[in-house]
Amino acid sequence: MSTAANNLGPTSSVVALCGGVGGAKLALGLNRLIGDRLTVVVNTGDDFEHLGLHISPDIDTVMYTLSGLSDLERGWGRADETWNFMASLEQLGGAAWFRLGDRDLAMHIERTRAMRGGASLTDFTSSMARKLGISATILPMSDHRVETVVDTDDGQLPFQEYFVRLQCKPVLKHLTFRNAASAVATPAVLQSLRDPDLAAVIVCPSNPYLSIDPILAVPGIRDALDKIAAPIIAVSPLIAGQAVKGPTAKIMAELGVPADSISIARHYPFLSGLVLDEADRKDAGKIDLPTHVTQTLMKSVDDRDRLAAACLEFASALATKE
Ligand code: GDP
């Protein structure tokens, strides 16, 4: 863990709201800076059952990233992966559109086995994070199945059909978080947001519609955010109107929202501040919130550390002002 400048007290905690690849990059930087004082609340709207297995793509991306197991080039799954299972499955005529590597498969099998035996997703995730040597607490947004369903010009699609099989090509019209109304936030998530030592909540540069909105749809979470005294900041996932990867800008265009950081600030009405990229400096004056302009592209581990430190410093400056 680095002792790089951050003004957090020794017992202060930080909660990050996170999706998959984009969010996990910042979560890694935060984890390297503040270790076990970090809690990452992760989207599970992408979870689905496939080949009889419970798959939690964003939780796995966060776990693999924070434990150093992730494949940085591919952007998902584990490094040094092999694909014998997939090849055999294809040979047998099985569904091959969702790629599951041999190493990755172990996680899905263990999760499915544990959950069939009665473990909650929260318990399973915390036991895996411990086994993988991760110091941060990683929490699914809920133990209830909340499923992101995408209304498109091709009809209603389960999330992975849209995202992986159709590669986000259909035009998105509307998103539904199925079962959200009957879900509840877990005691662990609510406790992290109600911690008297909470110094900041950081909304990672994840897709606001596909990754962060499902978290906010879980009853109790938005309410807890509204009651937080500590600053809540977001890092814009757009740089010069473009997503670094994935469909964020495409979805914004389809929803008739300008693809810029001004829209990101508006999307989260509970924010105390927004971190945006140097390339978008011109937008800072048009945002009705304190902003911090810095380089937000995270290519190297140093970039992740630097952006994480900038977020903590920005949050702490906002806290002093309040
Ligand atoms: P997914 O679930 O794997 O699609 O991942 P997320 O929702 O967490 O992240 C997708 C978003 O991350 C996209 O909007 C990207 O633009 C954004 N993103 C990815 N890498 C970076 C980065 O290095 N910097 C910033 N600012 N955004 C990034």
C-alpha cells in the first residue's frame, strides 16, 4: 500500500461505486492508496445464469483487477488464460457466444456451488476476495437478483444478449432494472455508506447507464447517498466526448443526451464534485458543481494511483469547504 499524499485520517473509509473494466481501474488505484479502508460496491445488474452457472461479470473484473490476476490487454477475464473448455464446448455444439476461460471457469463453478449451498453473493464474494489476498471489501450492490433489461429497436433484450452477443449494436431506447423494486440493499452496503468515518464516496468512471444506475436502483442506496455528509464525487467516463471503451457515448446519443461531462454531472444529482479530463477543461465552467480537471486516462498503474490520489485530495478539499 502506498503512503502517497492523501488527507484521510487513519480510520477514515472510502466507498467506490463501480461497474466493470473502467471502474475497476480506479478502484485498483484507490486500493493501492488506502488498502482495507476501501469498500467497492459493485454492479450486479449484468449477472446472469449461463450453462447452469451464476456469472457475475463486474464482480469478477473487480476481483481479478484488485488481485493482479486480470488480463490487461483483453480488458476482461484472467491473464494467462487458456480456452480448452470453450473449444470442447463448441465442438459439442454448446453455446459459445459468451467466452469462459479455463481459469475463469473455476470462479463461476465455485460461486454456483456456494450459492446453491445457501451462501449469499455477499458472503461468497468476501470469501473469494480474502482468498485472493484483496485488502478492500468488495460488495455486490444487492443479494437479490436485479437484472438489467435493455429495450432496443430489436425488442427487449437480456443484458448479455445486448452487450456480448449483439455487441451493443441495437439502438437502446430504455433500460429496466428488473426486480429492483423488490430488492433490498444489503446490511453491508448500507453500513459502508453510514460509516461515521466515511470520508468520501467516489463514483468510478463506469458507464452511468449500464453500471452505476443499477446500483442506484437498489432501494436504500440512493436514500443513503442523499443522507451522506461526506463529499460524493464522480470521475467522468468520457474524454473529449468519447468513451475510452464501450458504448457510453453511443448510448447517450441514442437517449438524446449530449455525450459530454456536463451531462455526466447532471446524471448524478447527488454529487458534490466532478473530476473531468484535461481535454474537457472547457466544460468545467458550464458545470454547476465544483470540478477538478486532470488527466483521467488510466493506461499504467501509475495513472491509476495518480487519479486515485487526485480524487481523494479533491474530496478532502470539498470536505474542508463544507
Ligand atoms: P464495463 O462494465 O466493463 O463496461 O465497465 P465500466 O462500466 O466500469 O466502464 C466503462 C466506462 O469506463 C466507459 O464509459 C469508458 O469510457 C470508461 N473508462 C474506461 N477506461 C477509462 C479511463 O482510463 N479513464 C476514464 N476517464 N474512463 C475510462
